[in-house]
Amino acid sequence: MPQIHIWQEQTVKINDSITVSATIETLNQERNSLWYRVQAEHSSLLTQSCDSFVVGIIFMAMSQGTDVFVHGEVSPSLLQNLEEFQAVWSCWRPNHYQQVEITVDIEREHSVVNRPERAISAFSGGLDSCFTAFRHSRGKCRRSQRPLQAGLMVHGFDIPLIEQESFDRAVQKSKLTLASLGLELIPMATNFRDFKQNWEDTHGIAVASCLMLLQGGYSIGLIPSSDPYHAVDLSWGWGSNPLTDPLLSSSTFPIIHDGGAFSRPAKLMRIVEWPEALQNLRVCWEGKRKDRNCGYCEKCVQAILTFRVLELGLPPCFENDVTNQEIARVLKKYLLIEYAPILAIAKDRSISDSWVTVLEEFVNTNAVTKENPLCASHAYDCLRCTRMNSLANST
């Protein structure tokens, strides 16, 4: 049977950077390189395992229905977890993914000799990652506390690889933000998105694969949650979620989905006492300058309104406030799940400003009922609408 082959290549050092790569051979024998790059000073953190590469191509194999052969070493506990990971996604997307076999040259758990108990969290500079960094570094997690030491910021995800200057500026802001908590920032670059996989499905494995590459120096990887538990419908799937993120773990490097008990307004209320975060918070990915907030895209509008409804004012990370017209411009039916909670908070706080009226008209017009489901024709392409349709049909 045809297979996808993974060959790990020699680590390459050029000037002050280290590149770890693997050649991926697909069904038609086309070969491409999947690579990750860090600064040379972080070389001791890198693992020799192929765990990162197996995680990075799992959706590619499942979408093609093609078994995988790894010419290298993989953790057997990760392989076991990936079987369940595949089972979940093949149930969620039976028309897109099917379970495949993964065979490896060497099955061996990563050595933990002399490795300290240290956690590293994915860090984009946005609200979710700031919340995870703040609560773990400030001892606000009770028994869920992890020994967080660093954040990992990846070039090639929300900031394209060709925009080096934008990434460098975003890194400088994030370094200042994390340094105020006593945390290190580790920049990494990868060409993961060059493989043209569905980002809505694959962003979880993308983050996990980057974290896993650093298991030579860290013992735990944290993925900050996107949606809170009460808004998660596990029948619809989302690339990073509380069910399948932990299934990207090995026994020596658990991946933890962090912060799912908190909504975004709740997260925001926790970090308002952290001025460096409010100064450097970066939620925008649509603006021309990827290292800052444009102030008018949907993500920026949503963040500004969250600050506004909590009566916190406009934070310094936004240069300009938004008008009612700008709010109305970004409101789309599939975003009801994001803006209805903001309206609910406004009502609960008896806020009656004109922008609340804009949200109220939007929510009332697009209320989810059996007679008025969201974007039914979008199906697979609009996952948030699929979730809302499911909720509507269950009432």
C-alpha cells in the first residue's frame, strides 16, 4: 500500500539559527521539506525525536487515507494517543478524514534524565495566551498550576514568513510583555502552512508540533484555549479544543489545553492588573501591519467592545476607538456566538449606549431558532455556524 514517508534530516546551523527539518514524501513521490527554525542559543532545547513531524503531518495522512512510515524515532505513547486523536476526527469529519496506520523505525520514549520540570506555553501576544501566561506565572491556578518558564511565538502562523520585520517587531513587544512576568520568549519559524492544510482544523497540531520540538528543555506544553467550555460543542470540531489537544501528548511531554473555564471577558478581567499586557496586546491578524492592531477588523472590534462592555476604557494597544458604523460593518451572522455574550453583559450592567443598540439589532435579527438557523448552506466551510445550527436543532 502507498505510504507517506518521513525522513528526518540533519540539523543545520547557519549563522545564529538552527533548522530542524524532515523530508515528507507523499503518494505521488513528491518530496517537500517541513522545517522548524530557532535561534542557535536555544539548540539545547531541541529533541532528536520525530514526534513533531508525525503530529505535523497527521491531518495530511488522514485526508489522503494514506499510512505513514517514519524513518526515525517516535514516542510509543504519542502513537497510542494519535490513534484516539484520529478516531475523534474521523467521527467529526468522516467525509474528510479516515484513520491511518503509523509505522516507525524506532519506538522510544523521550529521555527525561536531568530534565527539570518546566512548562512552555504557546504565545501569540493575544488575550488567550496572555491570560495563560499571567495566571500560571502569578500562582492563580490552584492545583492546575504549572511551572511556566517561557512562551513560544511562531513565525509562519498569523504572520507570514515573508514579513520578517513585522514578526521581529511583534517579538520585541512580546518579549517586553513576558519579561514583566519573569518569563522568556522563544521565537520559532516554520513553513507548516506551506503544506496548504485546512487551518481551521490544523492549527492545534501546528502549535503542538512546535511545542514538542522543545521537549529537550521543557516537560509540559500549554495551548491557551480559544472558546470556553460552556461554548464548546464537541460534535463540530475545531483545530484546538479540550478533547483532542491532550491527545497530542506523549507520556513525557503532555500537551495541556489551558483556560477553558474562562470566557474572553473573564480572561480580560484577570489581566487588567497587568499594564504591559494592555500596552502590547495583539489580537489583529487582518491589518497591513501584523505587529499591531489595525483597530477596524472584526477581531479588533470584538476586543474593543469587550473592553468597553467591562467599562475598562480603550487600552493603549489600540490607537483609535471604533464607531457604530465600524461595528455594524464587521457584524456577520456567523459571529453571533461572539457578540451575543457581549450584548448579554451590556444588558446585565444596564449599559444603554448607542453601540449596544447596534448589537441588539444584530442579535435580534440573527437569533438562532429552528426556523432561522445560521448559514445552513455553509456546512463544512463555516464551522461556527455548524455549531450554532446544532444548538438550534437540539432545542
